[in-house]
Amino acid sequence: MTLVLASASSARRSLLENAGLTFEIVPAEIDERAAEAPLIETGATPEDLATALAMVKAVSVSETRPGDLIIGADQMLELDGERMTKPKDMDAARHQLLRLSGKTHQLHSAVVCAREGTILWQHSETARMTMRRVTPQFVGRYLAAVGNDALKSVGVYQLEGRGIQLFEAVEGDFFGILGLPLIPLLAFLRSEGLLE
């Protein structure tokens, strides 16, 4: 059995590599907005959406990899009850950072493991992220410094890099904030005999 990460996220890949896991990467080819649309219509919460997308990713890849254990993950940012997704361009990134400025938002992180179309395990958690008040000038300099990396994250920040400068308080699991609730995942992998 092979462990497979159903994500192209460099942060998730690094977390698993740094934890000493051997795995393959097979990004899930799904349209996230189309997958979540029917759930949004039924009133699903941002946390529900993160879990549902992690499930879709894990299951879709598991159906093409018989016998392998697939890890799917997703994050959803919630500000005042509103769901936010990855910005499509730098203008959207600038707008999103200015909306988050001086406010506390929730970052929902979900991880799911599946095999042959069946979900074996799931976990989600929420971090509270308080962004300091930033000026439009600072946002411009920040986006110039991080470049297109800003478009890779639902919050327009990578906490492990320059994004830490945006915050005055962070409450939650560091690994979950980076995109993969690693400690619960490792516990599940040990229960499956994939780790000592």
C-alpha cells in the first residue's frame, strides 16, 4: 500500500516530508467551486465545506489508486460568517487583505483519509487568526515581496514565511494553520500500522 497526498500544496508536501513520511503526490483534479455549490445552497458552514472538499479530493484520487491510502485536505477562511476562497489575482488579494485588516477570522482546516472510494477517517479544526491593522501601502509592499505565493493561500498569507508579519494573535494548531492537521493525521496513520 502506498500513501498518497491528493494535493499540489507545497506546504502540505513539506509537512509530510519533514515528518519523515514516504508518499506520492497525485493532485485531485476537481472544480472546487462546482463541488461546493450544492452544499452552499443547503446552508453548509465554511467548516463543513472544508471537510466536504477534503472528502471529494481524497475519494476522487482513491478511486484511481486501488489499495492505496489517500490523504485529502482543504481549508476555508471565514470572516464574520462569510466564506473566503483563494484570490484569483493580485487585485483580489489586495482587497482580501484589506478586508481582514484589524479583524479576527477563522481558518477551518480539514483532513480526510480514504481508500477505494471509502472514507476511513476525517478530522477538522479551527484556528482564530487576528490580523493587525495594516495600511494599503503595507499591503502593496507585502504583495510585491511575496509575489504569486499570495495566490496559493486562502488567506493570502503563509504563516511560516513573511505572512507572520500580518498578525497580532494566532490561536490554534500551527500545522492546521499551514494546511494539514498533522498530529491527528499521524495518530491515524499509526493506528493503521503505517507508522510506528
